[in-house]
Amino acid sequence: QVQLQESGPGLVKPSETLSLTCTVPGGSIRGYYWSWIRQTPGKGLEWIGYNFYSGSSNYNPSLKSRVTISVDTSTNQFSLRLNSVTAADTAVYYCARAIINYTKAVFDYWGQGTLVTVSS
Amino acid sequence: EIVLTQSPGTLSLSPGERATLSCRASQSVSSSYLAWYQQKPGQAPRLLIYGASSRATGIPDRFSGSGSGTDFTLTISRLEPEDFAVYFCQQYGSSAIFTFGPGTKVDIK
């Protein structure tokens, strides 16, 4: 069982940067794609992007210009930065582990989710 | 971008009944890259099915998945009280992008 844990501010001002960190227990960060997904009542589940432990990344085209996901193998953490936020970025943000190979592409472990509100 | 549509939006059933949930894709999806998740209130989604028809670790055999191309189905053979939840399909496709369907809520009749 891999228990991911998100951390970061629950309130961000419009136009500022949303920053979240996810801790991966037990040194198990290598070999996986580390992802962020958000959920709102209106848009449902939205994949934000992933970063492979070795550094290659891919992002949702709708957010690509504002997003950076990075992985730190020395601390077993990965992080999300979303620039220039607006109220539309208010959501529950999940960190998740993705497995992508020739038989599957899934999110097999998730954090519990953290609500981030964008408001002045 | 491949768009996933799920139907019905809400399914009202009684415990013991069979649930059939549909996920339709706007373009063909590789069966390897179609998955289903269950989400209960206040919780993160939980992986149920991957590769369209393979159960994830620890998932009871009353859950089954089928389909190919653009039409996929999640079936719960006999609903248990803990199965009343929201179910999402997810695909991974062109340009290495993930998308999710809007979900089907299975509630108690």
C-alpha cells in the first residue's frame, strides 16, 4: 500500500502561483509517473500532467502554459506549480501514481486530496 | 483529444440488482488503455478495472469490464451496500494524454 500525502496552502490569491507537494513514502519514487489530477463539480476529474521519475514530463494541453510538475528523488517528493491562477482553478487537487506500459495506463494510488480555493 | 461520455448519469438500483454502466469514446481507444474507477464521497477515486477487463488488486469478482473500440461497459453483478458510489471511466491515448468521463452515480432506489 502506497499512501501519498498532499501538502500546501488551501487558499491562493488570483494571479498568484498555486504550489503543492506530494510525499511518496518508502523510497518508492523510481519507475513511476507522478501525476496531479484535480476535481471540480463542474468539470469533473481533470488530469493536469505527470513527470516520470527521471524527469520527462507531459501536461494537459489546456494547462500546459501554466503548469510545472517536478520530481525530487532525494526527498521522495513531487510537486505542482500552477501559475496565474483564477477562480476557475479552485478544485480538489489529488496527487497520484501512474503506471504506463503496454498493458495499462492507470492511476493506482492516490492521495486523499486537498481543496485549494482561489480567492482574494 | 478523446472525449469520454458515460451513461446513464444516475442509476437507481436496489442491493442485489445488476448494474450496467456505459462509457463511450469519441474515437477508438486501445483496450489496454481503458480503466474504471470508483469514488465515494470525501474519498479519492479507487482503481477497479484496467485494460478494459482486468480487475485491479483486491477488487471483488462481482465487478467486470468489457468492450473495445469506442464502447466499454462496467458491470456489477450483484450490488452490495458498499457499491453505491460514482464510477468514472478513463482513457490514455493520442499525445499521451489522460481523460476521464463525467461519471455515473449509482444510488439506492
